[in-house]
Amino acid sequence: MPPPVKGRSYDNSARTQASRARQAQVLTAARTLFLERGYVRTTMQAIADEAGVALDTVYELVGRKPDMFRLLIETAISGGDQAVAADDRDYVQRIRAEGTAQGKLRVYAEALPAIMSRLAPLVMVVQAAASAEPALGDLWHEIAERRATNMGRFAAELGDTGQLAIPVEEAADIIWATNSPELYALLVHQRGWTAERYGRWLAESWERMLLGPREVTPH
């Protein structure tokens, strides 16, 4: 008998890339409208029109409106057109490569201005609509709790250096509170700080609060 004919494998990479490009297009349109109109006044049809795609395509690519907003939040945190797990983000890997607590804090403080510039405006949309849209309030609570968990892991990593001047749990809470999008919005959007000043202030403040005064080596 002749050998069975193998079916040709189908390379769908081009289709996948096209789908990701359309999804990014929809998310860009959604972000624009959410920031301009707010969550409640932005309809899925308006997003489809802004993106230049059919409404069914929007649902296919990003799901319902709460799902879309969740994806916007996740990609704002990740810094790309796709959500990236915390352990796989570039700045997290750079933090882990640092050997000192000071170095880890500085890498994180340097990464936060770019993250917050994307995330904070969306958080303002969430806060404005949370009372009318419980799903948004639940979403932000979930993300805040996940952020607290991640800060607990980060603080434990700082503690492993032996350089923390305060308990790990206290350090986690301080980092969680001071790296919040709300504080970024207060300082940068309302008080006019530059993003660079915000990042520098975070690094210096964390070093003072978490590591304590440095010992001066006598000459």
C-alpha cells in the first residue's frame, strides 16, 4: 500500500498577525473615545465606527465593553498591544537582575512613569463610572488587589537582600500606596510635575522610607 498522504500544515501566522493588528486598532479607538467621552457615553457601535470595522468584529476581537476595558487596563500596564504576565515584563526581569535593594527600587521607579502615563487616565475613567457601572468597580478592585499581591512579592525580594529597614509587610504597603495611579495623577496631572520628577521622587522616597539612612564610610 502506498504511504498515507500527509495533510499540509497550515501556517496561520499571517492571519494571527492580522487579527492582532485589528485588535490593536479597536483598542486604540476605544481608548480615544473612553478618554474623550467617558465609559458610559462610549458605545460599542461608536468604537466600531472609530476603528473602521464592523460591530461584530469588535465583539469577536475584544468581547463586551467591560472585557474591552479590562484589556485596555492590562495592555496599559504591560506597555504593548497584548497583555503580558508580570513575570515576563522587561522591567521585572531587570529588577530581578539587580543585586541590591537600591538597584531594584531604582529600576522600578524608572519604569513607572511610562506605565502610569498610560494607566492613570484610564483609572480616572474607572473612578468616574464605577458608581454607574459596578463591573468597572469590581475590575479596579481586582487589579488593586493583584497589585498588592505583586508588591508583596517585590517587598519579599527586597527583604531577601537584607537591606530593608522595616518589615516586609510594611514595605509592601508603602510601595503599593505610593505607586498608585491616583498619586501619579495628583502629582503629574494636577500639580504639574514632570514624569521624570515623579520617577526620581519615587526612587528617593523609597530609599529613605524602606532602606533608611545609609552608613557613611569614614575616610
